[in-house]
Amino acid sequence: MTLVQALFERAIELDPDYFGGYAGSAQALATLAITSPPGPSRSELEVQAAERAARALELAPAEGWSHSVAAVVSMVQRDYNAALAQSSRALTLSPEDVWLRNLDALIALFSGEFERAIQSADAVGRQANPGNRFPHRNVIASAKFHLGHYAEAIKWYNTAAREGDPISAISLAYLTAAQERLGETEAAAEMFALMQKAWPDFPIEALFLSLFRDPDHALEITSALEEVAGADQGPMWSQ
């Protein structure tokens, strides 16, 4: 992501009046911020992202991307109501932009608006070109998990893996939690062991608590993981 950020900073240098450089920079900075631990470095990233997003809006208030980036920054700042409203505005301005629809699905998921997340992610699946790699199946699976549809969540995660979608600690955590909630304890233990091997020090609980508006939604996942870890008599991730 730092390379992406550098590319957008270069775009700003080449054309300081083009909104896209600021929008892209804001999105990259916001992504870096949300994956960083609390502290001065994260706070500085948030400030920089907000400044870039504000400049993008100033230069191009009629562009959907400007509002979508503002939505992402608002989410990072934990102003989820503003994030949802700004993302809706972005889609009103650019209803056919699959990239903005993808961001709306993610914002809705972490805001606890699971039905909206499913609707936007489903639209991404219908609008995206075959070569695009959007996490729409994973978003649908995650939303299904929080709605209590664990079997459907597992089905969607397995489909995502079969279709070659990226596999991450987050997606494996959800899959493990869904298997545990369905009583598939052996499968959950195997998946948990795979996660520990691939991401032994991943701060999964801290990340989920950072992403979700409602900490209970984060705990829906991590409590299931704790149950698997307890049954396996092994340690949970580093916190």
C-alpha cells in the first residue's frame, strides 16, 4: 500500500489540480490507518487522509469517488453514520461504478448494516468484469455469518476460495467461527490450526475491534475462535 500511496503522491505532483491524485492518496492513507495500531502514527495517517479527501471533494464535488473516499475516511474515524451517508451519495452520483459499490459493501459490513452489505456485494458480483478481483463473495459470507446463517456463510467462503478469491486471516477466521457455531468442531480445529500456522502473530481481535462499529460484532467472531482455541488447548493470537 505504501507503493500505491507513493504513486498517487506522484500524480499530485504532476497535476495538483486533478482530484484523482488526492482521492487515491486519501484511500491509501485510510487503508494504512485502519490496519495500524492505535497511536501517534495512526492518528497522523488519519489526519493526512482527511486532508486529501477534503481536497478531492473541493476539486470534484460531483465525482462519486470524492464522496466514496470521504466515506472511507469517516469510517476510519469511526463516524459510521457519516460514512454510510457519504457512500450513498457516491453511488447516487456514480451508480455504475463497481469500485465504489465494493467500498459501500465493506462500509456497510463494518457498520453493522448487513443486509445493505449483501445487496451491494451482490451488485458488485453482477457488475464486475471477469478479471476483477473484488471480495464480494467474502463480504456476503461475512454478512451471512452475522445474520446467523452459518451454513450459508461457509458455502459462500468455500465458493470464494474455489473461484480464486484472496484468502486472508480475516476470511479464515470467519470460516473457523462459522464451522464452530455449526458444531463442526473438527473442521473448525483444522482451520484454526491452519490460521495459526499461516498467521501466527496476527492481531485478529484488535483488527476486528478496530473495523466494526459495534464491538459485539467483533466478539461474535473472536468468541467462537476462543472456543476453538480452548478445545484445542492452544493459545489464541497475540493481542
